[in-house]
Amino acid sequence: MKQNTKSQGTSSTHTPQGFSLFNRDNIKWMIIGLVLIAIGLVMMAGGRSKDPNVFDADAIYSFWRITAAPILIVAGLAVEVYAIMKKSKN
């Protein structure tokens, strides 16, 4: 009978020490995306009224909160997807 000479626990490929899934360029784009998302969330927050019994519709439904901030958050998410999918030059 022929015996199996392959060893069970070893792998034929070795990963280099310090191997990372993302390189410096990917991390830079991820940080840019996170900053865009954070700015969008900060733009949506706030709007405290001086008098809590008075409803200020202009502050709540302003262009910056309803339109610009969500667009900025979606743009940040798109940058994150780009950063994750971007292949390294190597």
C-alpha cells in the first residue's frame, strides 16, 4: 500500500511577519471616511432650544440637518467601502 507522505499540521505557504490586510493608503481612506461620518453625525446633533416649551421648526428641520448631514454620512460610508475594496499596488 502507498502511504500518505503529507503532514497534517503544516502549510506550504508562509505569511510574512507583519502582514496586514490593509496598507497605509487603505487606512488613510478609512480615516477620511470615519471623519466624514463623524462630521455628519455632529451636524445632525444639537439644536437645543433656549426654552424647552417652544418648538423651533427652523432649527429642527434645517437644510444642514435634514439634507447635508445624511448626504455626508452616506458619502463617508461610500469612502469606507472604497477603502476596504481598494487593492494595494503590490
